Amino acid sequence: MRVFGRLSCDFNAVQNDQISAKEGEIVQILDIKDGFATIKKESNQSGKIPNYFLEMVECSEENNRISNNNNIEKLQ
């Protein structure tokens, strides 16, 4: 099962293992650890962002519909 999130605001990477992303961007969440989510963007780039920049979304595989769910904090 793949897990997705939507950026609640812009994030600009400040460390080498981080990745910049824009508000509203939908990303796949690969892992969550120590307050950071490892994400993969549609462009296949991956890196870490603070998990409080993400809101959970549900993706229906059969019709690719994405809808809001809960905040990422609830995954931890």
C-alpha cells in the first residue's frame, strides 16, 4: 500500500539529504522517522522534509482520486 501526502506550505531544503517541495504538491511517503518524512516526488526525486509540512491524503488506485485525510503526525 502506498501512502501519499500533500505539502501544506513550501519547503526549501537546507541540508543535503532534504528535498524542496511546493505547497499543494502531492508526494509519496516512503518512511517517517525522527520528525522527518522521506518522500518521493512525481519526478522520482526523493529526500527528507519535516513531517509537519505534510497532510495525509488518500489515493484511490482504481480512479486515481486523491482526497484529504488526517495530518501526518497521526502516523507516528
